[in-house]
Amino acid sequence: MHGRRRKRIVTRARIAGLVLGTFCLFGTGAARTAPNEERWLSVFPAYPGARRLCNQHVSGNTAHINWTLYATSDGPERVRTFYEKNPGGAEVEKVDGKVVRLRGPGKELLSIHGVDESYPSCGTAPSAKDRTAIVVSTST
């Protein structure tokens, strides 16, 4: 009986050490993202459940823009709240107190639009259940 109790205590101590070691190795997780979390343009956290509708390349005299259109059935306010809490290191831009854009450290941009608003189109429209369009772009 004494041996079994000692074995349980040692096993619990090893588990506690493993948990503590994992905690120290990875930290508390505050303001961090999972290592395998999908990111758009390597900057912006991908919005959960958003579907990629299309992407396009636009060339001009002085710039080239690559952009991708995503859609989600979540409302714009929910998407804005997600990016306000999870900017992924990007600068959050607000208009009238609402998150409307995120600017990455380079020339990356993410913009949030209600599907009834104006945003770039590439021939693939959001579905009838979609409420928010997310445009992710970069320019060179």
C-alpha cells in the first residue's frame, strides 16, 4: 500500500512538472497565436469559417495589387470584434469607433465590409447567407 501511494505521488509530480514545463515553454498564450494558425498574407489571422471566393491581380502604372475576397455568414460587427481582439500584429484603423481596416507591417491591408457595401469584386458573389466580405490585399 505504501509503495502504491508513493508511486501515485511520483506520477502526479511528473505530470505537474510536465504541465509546468509546458507552461513555461509556451507561456500563458496571451496575445499569441497558435503556431499552426492559418494566416492571410502571413500577417492577418484567418477569420474562422470564412470562405475564399476569389483572388485577382491588378496592374497599374505605378503599382501592382494582389487581393483575395473572403466571405462569412457572421455579421460585420462580429468580424470587427474578432480583428480588434486578434490583430495579429497589424495596426487597427477605426472609423466612427468601428474597426474597418488592419494594416500590416509592409503593404498588407485587410478591410471589412457588409455584403451590401462597396468592395472589390471579381465575378464571384457572396452567397445569400453571407453577411460580411473581407478583402485582403498587398501592393508592390
